[in-house]
Amino acid sequence: MGSETQSAPVSKGLLWTGRVISAVPVVMLLMSGIMKLAAPPEMVKAFTEQFGYPESTLLAIAVVELACVVVYVIPQTAVLGAILLTGYLGGATATHVRISDWFIGPVAFGVLVWLGLLLRERRLWSLLPLRRGLA
């Protein structure tokens, strides 16, 4: 893929598909962060007893989660946001693996973060080790 890949705009279909795919982890992570901020008793119990985190870390983790989402949804900082969300979701995956819990959710959200961004940001296509373009 040469310079034509980087300069050609993404088709409207790919752009909207990418936006919809990106919206799935964004909505779920926003809900998760807001729930952490609201700190209902069942969330605090799961956070402390099941996952083993101190209650005092709940606010900080919520702020980091929401900040990563905000950076991701801003088009100019979306790649940085995807990198930050990859780190955040890696931590979530490690937490679930540590307690022998189902960890596919954070992994799937990470895949959706990057797939959605890839479909709406054509400059990323040149980074993939594929021989053919997406469109």
C-alpha cells in the first residue's frame, strides 16, 4: 500500500461501520466508568471482594477509564485513545484472568476499539501486514 492509501478518504460505508463498531466499547466503558463513580453497593462489593481491589482505588480507576474513552472519541486523539484503552483493557483482562473469571469481554472490547478505528482512519491501513486494502 503506497501513498494513495494514506491520501484517499475512507468510503462513507466504512466510516459509518467504523463509527458504529467504535460506539459499542465506548458505550460499555462509559457505563462502566459511571457505575464506578456512582459506586452502588453491589459494584463496590464486586470491586473489593471479587476483584480484590481496595475501595479507595475505585474513583481513580473510574477517572482513568473515562479519560481514556474521551481521548478515544476525539478524532484528533483517537489513536492515542486506542492505545490507552488497550492498556486499560489489558489490565481488566489481567484482573479477570487472575481470579479465573471469564475474560473474553475486555479482549473483545479491545478488538472492537481497534477495528472501529481502523475502519474510520485510513492512515492506519498502511501499518497492517496485509497485501490488499480494505476497500
